[in-house]
Amino acid sequence: MLIIRNGTLIDPEGQRTFRGDIWIKDGQIARIVEREEKESGLSEGGQEAEAEVPDGTEIIDATGLLAGPGLIDTHVHFRDPGFTYKEDILSGGQAAKKGGYTGIVLMANTKPCVDNEETLSYVLARGKETGIRISSCATVTKGMQGKELVDMESLKEAAGFTDDGKPLLSEELVEEAMRRAHALGKPISFHEENPAFIKNNGINEGKVAEALGIKGSSRDAEIDLIRRDTALALKTGAKVVIQHISTKEGVELVRKAKAAGADIHAEATPHHFTLTEEAVLEKGTLAKMNPPLREEEDRKAICRGLSDGTIDLIATDHAPHSRDEKKKPLTEAPSGILGLETALPLAIRELVRKGYLTYPQLFERMSLAPAKLYQLPGGRLQEGEVADLVLFKDTENFRVERFLSKSQNSPFIGETLPGVVKMTICGGSIVYREEA
């Protein structure tokens, strides 16, 4: 048995925080004991619980720590198979555990891509070696070519479907894909960037691109496809995810679609609610991603969308690249940055401390909502649920220096952030513990 004692517990489903203990047995939360501050010390219930602790129990003193359900990321690239010099499933798993994640949904743009049962089986089997819960999407189209749908029924072990990294341009194909995903009860996610509006990807078409002498990516690229796909979501009834939203107009389109009754969901990344296009001037290719960093009004709109629930998922779009790749000229370097090891600290700084979200709301976006959407274990801090937890100290800061990821492509290197993950527990086992 394992007992986490005297932590501040975060319950996203009940939308509350409270002092208490978590008793873990056989991979599940066996008991939650609430503690009340009294002059005599423990409350009566707490004293009774203390008397029942079995011999051999490991007790973790969580005084001064917050404890919530393990984080779940619905948008991650581990590059395995095919690009393992950037990341592989085992190294990605290590990065995830350090970041407080117990659940990961992988994207399918590997080599070969996950458009067949054999590759899906490989990814899922490799994921079991990490000690956390690794699932994967399958592609929507064969070879991610945007022309022919995969056999979705044969890929029912996938968490969902997406051609992330490539937009789907055929409206007829997208509608049929939504209908088939809906019939299977699976989410279908879309990378919303119409190439007709993009001259140079990864950089916003605006003042920074102009200063650099390049054309960039127009906000219309995102708006155009979100407008199409929110309408199709309403028409088909499909469970549709708008990935890594970056524009204020995109946020508003999702808000209206939800109000109209569409089963629509939206992701926000930590970099899109933290940074703006100006970061490219300082960080260069380390601030290049698809969709690009936009303007301050877009960043604020994303924060407000997270606050009011329009955006219901915080997903990292963890995208490792090698140092040599990111050293290429701005218009040639690949887009994408790391995210797993800095997501919770950035959310604490940008969303909790600035009043956009409470901790229960944050953990709803980072744990409960992802678990519900993808029908995954975890996300709840309740008796009888799986013992997937993260313990962290939000009053302690750390300097971002090196990552457990194989790659080091982050614009946040050198920054000091709040929120140190002390321990990650998955299925009742401690899978990460901060070194003393």
C-alpha cells in the first residue's frame, strides 16, 4: 500500500481543492481521507485513518505539495517508428513522466505512418514498456496523402483518427471521415491550415514576417478550415477536435459551433497561450511551429477561451527535432517545439496565476476532459479510480536547461518557471521521482 499524506488535493470533477490523504492499493485509489485544520491536530476521521495504516505501507509526506490526477496529453509526437534520432517512445515516455503525464495520445505521422494494424500494434506494444499509458491515433487517409480513407474499422484499437501535420482539403472526404469516425464512437482531429493561404509556414504573416523579409502564414489559413469543419461537425454529429488553435477568429468559430450543438472540442498549446510572433525575433527557429505564433490579441483570446470552456483541452503538440534541423535557415527548418516538460509550469504561470483558471479547472483541461474525450483511464481524483497522480510544488521555481527528451528544441530554455513536479504515479507505481 502507498499513502500520500497531507497534500492539497485537486479534484477536477468536483471542482474543489482540499487537504487530505490518498490511500493507494492494487493500482487504485482505495481511500481519500479529508483533513481539517484543528487546534488538536488531526480531525477525528484523520485519527481513525492513522490507526488503520497497515505495516509495510510506504508513506509520502505531501505537506506543501499539490496532488492531482496525472496529466493526459492528446497531441504528442514521439517520432517512433522512423525518426527515432529525434525521439523514441521510451525517451518520450521519460520526458512525459518528468512533466507529470500518465497518459499520452500519439499522433500518427511516423514512418511508416499509423495507417495499418501492424504499425499501430508496434506503437502500442512499445508504449507498454514506458510505465505510463500510451495510446495512439491512426491516420484518416492512407499514407497521409489526403486521397483515400483508411479502413477505420480495422483500426478500432486506435484512440482516434487524424492526419495531423497535413490538412485535409477535400470537403467530401472530410465529411465521410467524420461519419465513419462517428459510427465507431471515435474522435477525429484536424490540422487546420489551408496551404492556399500560406507562403512560408511556421511564421505568422504579419509585422515580424515583414521585418524578416518573408511572407509567412496567413491567419485565414486556419479560419478557412475551422469554418468548414465546425459546420461539418454540426452536420455529421461527429466528435471533432480542432487541433492547436491559434487565432481569435478560430476560438470564436468554435464557441459558436458549441452553442449550436456541435460535438466540437479544441486544443490550446502552452506556446500559443504564452508566446506571440515576437518570440521569433529572439528565438528564431525555436519559435517556429505550425500553426505559427500569432498576435497578442490571439494569445489573449486563447486564454479567455480556456477560461470559459470554449477550449476544453490543453495539449502540448510535443514535436522534437534535432539540433542540426533547427539550425537551418528560418524558412527551411522544420516546425515544432518540445512541450511535455514545461506544460504544467507554463499553465501555472500563464493561466492560474493570472486568474484565467483555478487548479480544478486547469486539471479539467489537462486531465479530466482528455480522459473523457478519448475514453481513457484517469482524470479523476476519486475512490475506485485508477491511481494515476502527479505531485508538484507550485511555490518552487526551476530553470529550464536540459530535457529528458532526446531533442532540446524549446524557446523556453533559460527561463525560470514555477511548478516543480516531485513525483508521477501511474497505476499505483511511482514512475518518476525528482532526484534529491
